[in-house]
Amino acid sequence: MLKLFHAPRSRSTSILVLIEEMGIADQVEVIDVTVARGDGSGAPDPKNPHPEKKVPYLTDGADHVRERGALMTYLTDRFPESGLGRPVGHPQRGAFLSWLFYYQGVMEPLLVLDWAKVDHPIVQATFRDMNTVVARLAEALDGQPYLLGDTYSAVDLLLSSPFQWLPEAAPKDPVVKAWIDRCADRPAIKAVADRESAELQV
């Protein structure tokens, strides 16, 4: 059985949302673990098999997957009937993978550097800047509600996810802001947020 090692209210929460969206909760065992948090709280969990004790981490028998873009690809390939991925041979397969890798390789590093107030010409030469990221999102969303067209997919979930946590960091561009709001209004996000809030209050 698939096993997801997860820490509540962390990056792995977006994978719980994906699982909820896909309707595969009965196919994935979720194992809560602790992680070291940016504010100094928490600690690595010895039962977490991730080599750096981070989350999310997915195991599938002897195989394993780490990094959210990889997990989203793996799960949507494994369960293509959900419609949240773009399987091999689909005309949008390249665009789907490109957005997932863009998030991991460009957007998230820039968001972290921006929040940390780090600015350097090498950063801009390597990763661009947040204005460029917002421009790419706005271009993709011009005339359509989601990044790949008329239907919500895993790329919308991943690329909108940081702004669910830090709404004050959301771009001011009205097209991008409307997309973030559409993604935030998904029932799966609300269901997972309610569950995690209830678990943390126990």
C-alpha cells in the first residue's frame, strides 16, 4: 500500500489535498510525523524514512518518492482517472511537467529568497524574479480559469499552494489573484484544513 509521511500544516499538506481531490484516500496510508520547523519548533522524527527527515515522502513498496512535484506526477500517473494529471501521450503532458518543475526549480526558490529578503544579481540571472513569475502566471491564465485551460489540475494546486499559507504574499495582479481565489475555494482544501485544525486542537 502507498504510504505518505506527512506533517500537519507543512508542505505535505498540499499532497493531502491532492489525495482528497483524487478520491484515493483509501489507497494511501497517511503517517503523521514531526519535522523541524522554521521557527525552531518541532524535531526530526525517527520513524520518518526520508533521508533528511522532511515531508512529504511517499513509499510504494520498496520504491519511494520525494519532492512535491515528483509526488504529484507519481500519483496522477498512478491514478489517471482522477483527471488531475496529464498522462504520457496527452497533448498537455509537456506543459503539465513544465509547470511542476517550474514551481520546484524557479518559483519556490524565488519565494523563499523573497521572504528572506535575499536579493543578488546571480539570483535574478539564475531564477528570474517574482515579477517575472507573476507575468508568466498571468500570461498562462489570460482567457482561461486555470493554468492548463478550463479544468483544475495538480499544477494549479501546487503553484497556488504558497498563497494559501501566506495570502499577504499573493500577487496583486487581478488575473493571478482571481486564480488563487478559485484554487483556495476548492472543497478539498477546506476539508483538509478543517481536519488538520481539528487534529491540532486534540
